[in-house]
Amino acid sequence: MFGTVVVGVGIAGLARIRDLMNPMPSSPSEHLKLFGFVSRRSFGNINEAKQISLEDALRSKEIHAAFISTENRSHEETIRMFLEAGKHVLVEYPMALSAKAAHELWEMAEQKDKVLHVEHIELLTEEYKQLKKEVAGKDLVKGTLHFTGHVLDESKTGFPAFSGIARLTWLIDLFGDLTVTSATREKQKDKNYSRMTVHFQTANK
């Protein structure tokens, strides 16, 4: 069995705990054993998973991998700690708030001979796989992707583009590398409203 720990118990972290406690039959998750979860808040147990300290998770020889599901700004530091402790890491996107930090973390994982995986579960859904089949072999002439969400705390999530980074990975996976040609941001504080509009170009313009 491969020992794991979940760090962070927001929506994503709770889903990880649920799936690790009740793996689908014959899935790779059956070979994972959840030793506990780490949170700044005090919970005790969640669905029979016990809360453990960060220090115990880092020191434990029974824990081989960490699932990081904290707020964006803490991803980089948490990844570093677990790689330093000799653990494999799966982290919810984005891995870090800068490309420079992300490259440093990839290099660190290679030096430690550990897996560092950025999870984007949407790319594994049947709906997305069908979409990818539909665009295969076609040239993108023009398109618009519009999505909405609640107002985010930038001190925790980073610059607004990070709240849309999941959709950017859709576009890159579907159409290849993209170049930013322009970007604008509109804010209406009195209405608690913010909009970011970005234009991209594919490699063949």
C-alpha cells in the first residue's frame, strides 16, 4: 500500500478524503492508504480519517505522497516542504503563482527523483474527452470562452488570471501553445464586480 496524506480540507480536499476512503473497485486508488489529513483548523476526524500535524506528515516513513488542496498562495511552500521530506506530490492547479517558482519546483522534484503532478480533473472527464475528439484535425478560426464565478480573495488566490487558469489549460490542450495579444481588467468595487478579458493567438495566428 502507498501511504498518503491530504493537506487542506476545502472542497477539493474533502473530495480527496472521500475518494481515498472509498476507492472505486479495481481502480489505482485501491493501492493508496490515507494516513490522515492536515489542516490549520481543528477537526479531529473527518469520515474516519484522522487529523495529523504537518510535522508528523513530513516525518512519517509510512506516508509516501501528499495531496495538496490548500489555497493557491500556499501551494509553492507546501510542495517544497514535502519534496524536501522525500514525498511525492499531487497539487491542485495552479502549482505556484509564478512560472519561475513552478520551474524551480519541477527541477527540485527531478533532483529528488519524486513525482510532482499538477491535477486538473476536468481534462479527464468524458465530456472533455468528447470535446477533444470533436476539435481534432480542425483549425480554430475564432472562438470565445466565457465563464463566471464568485469574487475571489486575491491575497489567497493570486492575480485574477489564476482563477481562470483551468480554462487556459483547456485551450492549450485543445489548440496548442497560445500567445497573449492583449488583456484588460475592469473593476466595479461598489458592485463587487471584476472582469478580465484576454485575447490569445494560436501558433498559426
